[in-house]
Amino acid sequence: MKTLVGDNAGYFPDMQSAKAYLDGSAGSNTSADYHSDRMRALRLLLDAAKTSPTERVIDFGCGNGLYFKEFFQPQSVKQIVGIDVSAPMIHLATENLRGFPFDGKTGDAGTLKAITGKFDLGLAIDVLGYLDEPELETFYREMSRLIRPGGHLIIMYGNELFDMFALNSGTADFYVKHFDIDVIDLLTEGRSDQYKPANRKNPLSFGADIAPYGFSEIKQSFSQWHRVPPAIGNRAPDLAAARMNMRDHSFDPNQLAPKDKWKAFFRSSIFASLSQRI
């Protein structure tokens, strides 16, 4: 699993970095309101998935495992297999999930190959953006094998369409990648150095991306609504504070009126997808 410059959220090599993520001191993407915003979007999809049994769960990139306590009771699940590239995270998850039938494994996408049995639910929350293409292929192929027909897969990803709203170098990259048009001279922040997030996916085409692996997308949800484009917020003298103020964690884009729901595709920097194994 690769590590991206400027974004350590995908890898925690020691207990200090793992605990910093746990207590919210690792940065804006680990704060309590950021976490609750993501969990609200995840809860929407989990509630839909629980229309069928969810007794056996496999979580790729399980981290510290704490969100299991928000959504599951120990007596409601028979098996939880958690995989994470960070051994300290697996240690914390094992401690946090005492009383749950948790089996933690340190590893990457290749670790999925050694797992047997069938699962009702697969999870990959904000982790696939740190995988390269061969690793993604392994992940989807193995999840297709492990999730039973009728079971569900929930994936949370960075939203590539947010680059259209950002008006920064991400916007310039988006236009080159998808339209082969250079718009960098039209963007005030187009040439500036900036925080580089993990790889993102387009929510409009995501269902088609996973369909070849036997998954049919059912529902999407959105998180991290932005008040203003990052290019505007980046003009503030205190960039760290500006990054937090750009977002409105209290606003739920999933509650937009039908005529406004399209805005979530552009102003939310995270989306989640619920699909069913067919």
C-alpha cells in the first residue's frame, strides 16, 4: 500500500501516530466533527444494508475499529475480520473491540486472498484511495469472492467531482485528465502548492466501475459539505483554520431537497456507495 506525500491518513507506522489519529490531534481530518459527519453518511447506508442479515463482517482498512461500537452490538455479530496495514491500528482495534468477535490481521489487499468463508457485509471506509491499480483489482476480486450473493459492500471514497468546485490545482488536473483542456491560467490557485489528498473516484460512474466484479450499486451518500471552494478559503492567513471553516460538518447533504440533490456531487468532498453482491 502506497503512502502519499502530505496525507498520512492511510498509514500509521507507530503507536504514536495511531493514537494521534484516535484522539483527533493528527489534523483536521481526524477531528470529532469530521468523524461524526462521515459516520452520518455511513449510517445511512448501513441502515439500508441491515435489511438483510449482517452477522459476518469483513472490514478492509479497519483502523482502530471504534465505529463498530457506533453501529453494532457484540451480540448482533458472529464474526468481524479486520485488516489494516498498520500493526498499531490492529492492536488498538483489538483493545477497542473487546467483547466483539474480532479477528484482526495486519496486511494489505493481498491478505484477503488467505481469508475463507462468506460474509454478509464488506467495508472499506476511506482507504481505497491509497491503493494502486493492481491492489484495487485484488481488493475487488477478493471481495467479490468473499461476500455472499445478496450480501453488501460499502465503500467510502474521496469525491473526484469535488475538484470541479475546488477552483485550485485539483480543478486544473481534472480538466486535463478528463477533457484534455488546460485551464490553469484561469485559476488563481491553479499553480500553487496544496495539500494532495488520496486518489478519488467519480460518484457518477462508480456503479459502473464495480459492476464487472458482480456488484450492483443501490445507494450513495455524501459527507464533508463545503461552504466555499478551497481556492477561496486558501486566501485566509490561517490556512489550517480556513480549511476547517470551509466545511460545514453540521450540514447533511443527504437531506437536500430533490431539486438540489445534484449539488452534493460537487460540494461534498466525500461520497459513500452501497452495493449488493449479485
